[in-house]
Amino acid sequence: MSARLRSVAMLAASAVAAMTVGATTAHAETDVEQRGVLKGSTTASYFWDDASGRAGDTGLPAAGKPMQKGLAASPSWPLMTEGYVLYQGKKLPFFVGDRGPGDPSNRGVMLDLDAKTFAELTGGTFNSRTLGVDGVKGQGHIKVDYIITKWGDGVGKKSYPVAFSTGAWSEKDQNPVIQQVSVKVPAK
């Protein structure tokens, strides 16, 4: 085989390999199977506590981690519980780094997402001046699905969330709910 023919053959083989990889990648991004230990739905609100004292800010998050994208507050799940939240085809990770929401949890608001995650889910914009979310027409609550992928080790209820007023956040749960859920969620 001549050098020229060898070059054409290698080029053709490279093109076929590239198309195969491209096709595989495109297929892999359509759906992602997510495994977890608990799945459910709740109403979520948003917050941003950076210890600035603005917009109802109550101080730094309870887990000792700085306020950041992906940090959520739960009225009952153990701190450092990890999972995903799904809203209108979008999926974003979260970890429980704070307690709350307080009174709204008595009305079914069982997850307080950080304002940056809330903004990304709803198509809004995080406003660092007000610590709020702009561009969502005043929407402060959304109905979300969640998947818990790992329970935190500390105190808290390792099951469906309950209101802050129950005090479940202060008790060590020895019997975590483990459903071994597997769901297909849209890839990000």
C-alpha cells in the first residue's frame, strides 16, 4: 500500500471513529439515570445567607460551609444530605447546608434552595445587591421533584421532609428510608 493510500485510509478511519464518538456522546446526553435513596415532590423557596444582614439574612449557614450555589436548607433532613432537584426539565445538584425554611414549612414549603440555583431553574437572574432573584415576575415558590442520593450523618429525619416546628431536625434518625429509586432525568 502506498503512503498516499495509507494516509487516505487512516483519514477515513479517523472520520468514522469521530462520527461514532459524536453519536455516542449525543445519545448519552439525552437522558441520565439517577439512582437515589428517596424521591418526592415539594414546594421550594429560595434564600441567600452570606452574613451581610440584608434581605432577611440570618447569618452563615448551619453546616459551617459558606453560602454557595447548590447549598439548600431543609427543615428536617440531616445537614450534608445530598441530592438533585428537578424543575421543568432542568436538574441541579444540592446539599443541605442550613436549616429552614421556618414558618413556610408549616405550609408545605419543605426546601429552601440557594438563590443562584433557584434563578437557574426558573430562568431568572441572581441579584447580588438584593440577594434575590430577578426576572421571575415575583415568583418565590416553585413545585419541584427531588432525589436524595446520600443521607447526611448528623441529626435529622432521613425520610420525607416535615415542618421545622416538629423538631425532627434535632433528633438522630436511626431508621433511614431507603427506596433504591432509579429514575431517568433529562441531562443538563
